[in-house]
Amino acid sequence: MARAIGKVAKRARVSAVLDRKLPAQLYAKAREAAANAYAPYSGFAVGAAVETSDGRIFAGANMENASYGLTMCAEIGALQAASSAGALKKIRRMVIVGGPIAGTTGPPQAAAPCGRCRQLIAEAAAVGNHDIEVWFADLDGRAVQRRPISELLPDAFGPANLA
């Protein structure tokens, strides 16, 4: 297991050619977090980092569990860290990186947030009364995409639906 995580850490240090608009510091924090992912069952490491309007960065890594339903996504860790610091309303953008710990032989694929995470990001956007820019990539930064959460989850259920 430690050897597998070491592979992620080594790949996280690889210099990646990225979209020049990609927030480099935020991307680096997400890659750092992915190197600490606990993913013994899927072998798929994910790291996420959010940035607030005042420049603070909060990161998280996925944490799997033998009882699969209790697994926590990296995005949840980053959102929870920001929320715990009283900064949920201030989140402006997020970077998510993920991929197989052992590497991949196929074409690179950006690790988009799952439906549950999209809903949580949309809630943060609703609470903050602004859209959140979401970047997602593979571990090596070869496949990178960017979309606002309003596009990733159109017509999201949120606080306004409960009013």
C-alpha cells in the first residue's frame, strides 16, 4: 500500500503541461492531497482543493472504507475543511485530480466530480450566491477540463427549493 501511494506522490511531482489558465497553486494542492488518498479497494486516488475569495486554500483526499457506502470523496473533504473554517460561502473555485494509483495504459481522462459531489458543490455555490468554477484533471495533468458548477449540475436542488 505504501509503495502504491508512493507512486502517486512521484507522479504528482511530474511537471505537467497544463492549460495556462489553470490555477497552478490550487492544482498543486489537489495533487498533493491525491498523494495522501486512502484507496486500497479501488486503487483510484483523488485529491481536491478549493480556493476562497480571500485566497485561502483547503484540500481533501478520498478515503475509502471496507463498507463501501461510507467512502468519502476528496471534494467532500475539501468542502468540509472550508466549511469548518467558516469559509463555505467564500469558495470561488475548485480543482479535482484523480486516477489509478498504478497508472493507466489508456488515454488520460479527467476525473469529474460524481453526482453527490456536484450536489454539494452546488449547495456551496447557492449559499455563497455565486457560481463556482470547477477544474478537473487526471493525476498527471494531461487531460484537463473546466466548467462552472451550474453547467455540471443544471437545475440543482438547493436551499431555495426548501423555502
